[in-house]
Amino acid sequence: MTGWTTYPISRRHKECKTASTNWLDLPLDLTLMIISRLDTFQILTSVKRVCRRWWHIWRHICMYPLMWRTINMCNIGFDNSVDFDLEKMCRYAIDRSCGLLEDISIEYFGSDDLLKYILDSQCQLRRLQLVQCFYCISDKGLCEIAQRLPMLEELDFALVQNVSSVALEAIGRGCPLLKSFKFNENWGSNEEAFAIAQNMPNLRHLQLANNYLDNSGVSAILDGCPLLESLDLRGCQFVKLEGELRKRCDEQLKDFKEPDTPYEFRGFKFGYLNYETAYYDFTFEEAKLRRGDGELSDNSEGVQFEK
């Protein structure tokens, strides 16, 4: 009986060792494909810690501009937004892209200065997403960069609540190729709707969830955006669809989300998010304690991004 019980243990140990060896010996191209599926935050913080082989690969891909053509700094979590200097990480990735950056997503830490830094990298952005940047993005900052985004096709603002019709007009004039625009939970009214209608004629997809426009704003959008295929008005409580407006929406749009459509729908992230509880209740003093007094530094072993 003794020999019978020890054999499976030995076998399991051998199997685990074999599996570990196979993981480490993955072909380089397969390892790179796995890493390419991670978001930017994971690449910069976790990949180099897997094993020595992955650390060497990490050093290699950091110098490979095509790896940074897409920078995704969303869904990081609020704890990481406090523990790490996300803007420093983002600037590091932008530098590594060497002007090839086409798609960037930023959550929590976006600012006017960071947007300017992105455009100064000589990139040709096709997609820009700004999430929960609250009051750190301004009309002034967006107006300054709007003329430098001629290739932009997709723009997504969610909980960026210091952006008005002034910025939307500048974006519409400076981004003639813009086809998809999301402007969710930004307290937008008819003024923003009119700015979209008058300056974004090539839109195919528009999402305006949880804003304050009414029927006049919807009518203006239908008039000014003749190519529009999809319109999302979930949570727009002042829009009352009836009569001719209802008929126009049904006939002109292929995909239409009415104000009372449930929020459990792919493609919409928030839906009455209680961000005051999720974000502002974390006080500045608590954030200072979490960050500590550590200094940021670069070295040959890899960049240190912790605060």
C-alpha cells in the first residue's frame, strides 16, 4: 500500500514540473502573441515579473514601436490609479511608440497636458477614449489640439464633465473623418446636440447616454447627420419620442436605443454610475498614505512606476 500511495504523488510532481518547463519554453512568437493581448498597464507592471525569460522579452518589446500602436490604460481599477503614477506610465508608452500611436484609451488620469503630450509625439490618432477624467480635460485644452487630429475616426468621452459645445464645435471642424462619437454622462444639453449636428456631418454612430437634450436636440442631429446609422439615447429623460420624431428615428436609423432602454447592453460601460462614492470619498490624505514618499526612477532593470 505504501508504494501505491507514493507513486501518484511522484507522478503528479513530474507532471507539474513538465508543465512548467513547457510554459517557459514556449516559442518566442507565441509568447509575444500572448503579451500583445494584455493591456498596457499589465505589460508595464506584470510581464517582466513572470520569469527571467519574460523579463528579457519585456526589455525587447519595450523598444519595439509597433507594440505600442495601441495604448489601453482603462479598467485598471481605482487602487492602481492611486498606487501607480499612471500618467508617467502612459508617457513612457507614448515615447516607445515613436509616432506610430493610433489608438489610446485613458481612465482617471487624463489631462490637457497629457493630450498635448500625445499630439507632440507626432502620432496620427484614429481613436481616442477618455473615461472618468471628470474636470481634468477642458474646452481650452481640446480646442488647442482639435486641429491636430485630422485622422481621428472614433472619439469617446464618458464622465468628462468640463467639456461643452465649444470643444465639440472645434473637434467637428478639426476632425472631418470622425465617424463614431460617444458623449456619455457629461451633462450635455441641446447646445451640445446642436454643436454635433452642425459640425459632425459624417457621423455614423452616436451615443449620448444620460444627457439632458430634448426633442429639439434629437431633431437637429437627425437633420445635420444624414449618414447616421445608430443613435443611443438611453437615460435621456427629456426626450419624448412620439409622432413625427418617432417616425424619423425608426426610418432613418438602423440601430436605435430609446431613452428607456435598459443599461445592461454591450458597449455602454456606466449607466448612472455613482462616481461620487467610487471616487471622491477617497480623500487626499488617504491617497497620500497609499502613495508614500517613494521616488520615481528609471534604471537599466526596467522603469519603476510606483508612487
